[in-house]
Amino acid sequence: MSGAQGSMTGLLPGAGPVHPVAAGIEEATPADAMLTVEGLVLGYGTGATFVPAVQDVSFQVRRGETAALLGPSGCGKSTILKAVAGFMRPAAGRVLVGGKPVVKPGPDRAVVFQEFDQLFPWRTVLDNIAYPLRVTGRSRREAAEQAGHWLGIMRLEHAASRFPHQLSGGMKQRVAIARALALEPAVLLMDEPFGALDPQTRLRLQLEFIELAQRTGATALFVTHSIAEAVLVGSDIVILDGVPSGIRAVVDARAVLDPRSDAALRVGQEVSAVMGHDGGHAHGE
Ligand SMILES: Nc1ncnc2c1ncn2[C@@H]1O[C@H](COP(=O)(O)OP(=O)(O)OP(=O)(O)O)[C@@H](O)[C@H]1O
Ligand SMILES: [Mg+2]
């Protein structure tokens, strides 16, 4: 994290020359871009029934950083995430993870979904985290040890033998995040993971996520429709709009380390201005 000022950097092309950058902030180059989205066109249906949802979207996420994907409901955020996860095939363009094209889902990309009910209801909390580790080749003992380690990080040791229906929404999301992080994916894909939580729990989990991401060096794509959340968790904020959606701007938010800082206010106002909002509402979400 540099101490650079938050600044709008304009569109980040997926490849080729980059746009001029304000405040001396360097753009991702192919070498340090863990995730590259290039000329992505996505939609639903086939042939004459094809309805585009995302039109020509390109951006990059540097290794160890988090890009926040921000835009109003229905603008195609989850659709982009699904394409990066390999759940849907682009109509045009491509996604690269670590320089390799994504053609199907894989353990290099772990997903935390928008819904709370994404855990295996018949498995305990510990098993929910251990099971994908066993499927991807760890021994039973190794998987249980790793799962216990991540439960500790999420402060959920006491809930190890509970089942998902015995957890609060926030606890379920922490298990889902632990499960994703335990796989040590190259890229973590988070789809509004804290969207349905009360503001206090949400802020606590946002701060926990930032701390964890820094500690583990995770690269993440974090979908949100909250400006305040994007400003806090994002290194860059990729702003989408339109139907089908395209990128309106990419705002650098690496200077924001604290939600109550001047940097957070400044970047929030900048994002609000891009989105055509009154800056005063930026932190009220
Ligand atoms: N399975 C689907 N079949 C057909 N259309 C879909 C499907 N999923 C999404 N869409 C359409 O694609 C567009 C983008 O949806 P998407 O779920 O990506 O939006 P979003 O930005 O994630 O919204 P939200 O913030 O509400 O989660 C919407 O118009 C939606 O109706
Ligand atoms: Mg969505």
C-alpha cells in the first residue's frame, strides 16, 4: 500500500498501453497483474434470445490487491464474477488468472457468494471448511488442521461442531470466507459477502477482511453496491454503469486505510461524483 493520494485513474485497459496516471500511481503491468479481464462481453440466452448484460469490460487486479467492483443493482457485477469464476463463458473477450486463460471453474479461484445459505447444511462448521480441502488432495488430518487454523483466524473455534442452521448470518459468512481462504486461491471472488449484515457487523468484517487480505497477500475481486464498502476494501474501485454495463471509471483507493480518514472521505466523494451522487450520501450506505 502506498501513501499516494486517492485519484481517478481513468479506464484501465486490460492489455496494451495504460492511461496516464495522476499522483504518480503505477498501473498494473502484465507481470504484476494477477487477474486480467479483457474486452469481456457477457449475457444470457443464445442466438436470437441473447441479452447482453456486460459490454466490453476490461480491468486488471494486481497481485496482493483487492479490486472493488461497484455499481447499481442489476448492472452485471455478479455476472462478471461468474465469468471470472469460470461458471459462464464470455460471448467475447477473456479472463486471465496468473496469465492463464480461464476456461472452467478451478481451485485457483474461490468464491464467496451473495447468499448466506452457501454452506453444506449437513456438515459441521469444521467440515464445511475441511471438505473442499480433502477434495483438492489434502489428507483428512491435514484438512482438519487447516480448517481449525482458519476457524481460529475467524474467531469461530467455539462453533466448530455446530451446523450452519445454528449460526447467525455473520457467522455463516465468516465460515464461507474461511472456507474460501483455506483453499489459498490465487484469486478470491467475493460477491457482496457482507450485504445483508447490520452496519456494525459489516464494518467489523470489512476490517477483518482487509487485515486478512494483507496478512495472507490475497488477491481479490470484491463486488459491492456500497460506495463506503468499495472505498474501504478496494485498492482500486472499478465503477460500472449502463445497460448493458461498461466501466465508467477506475478510481485508485490505495490511500484509504481507515474508514474515518480524510482519504476515505476524499475517495468516497470522488466515486460519488463519478456515479452522479451527492457526495454527502457516500458514507451513509
Ligand atoms: N441467470 C440469468 N438469466 C437471465 N438473466 C440474468 C441471469 N442472471 C442475471 N441476469 C440479468 O443480467 C443482468 C445483470 O445481473 P447481475 O446479477 O450480474 O447484477 P448485479 O450487478 O450482480 O446486481 P445485484 O447488485 O442486484 O446483485 C440483470 O439484468 C439480470 O436480470
Ligand atoms: Mg449480484
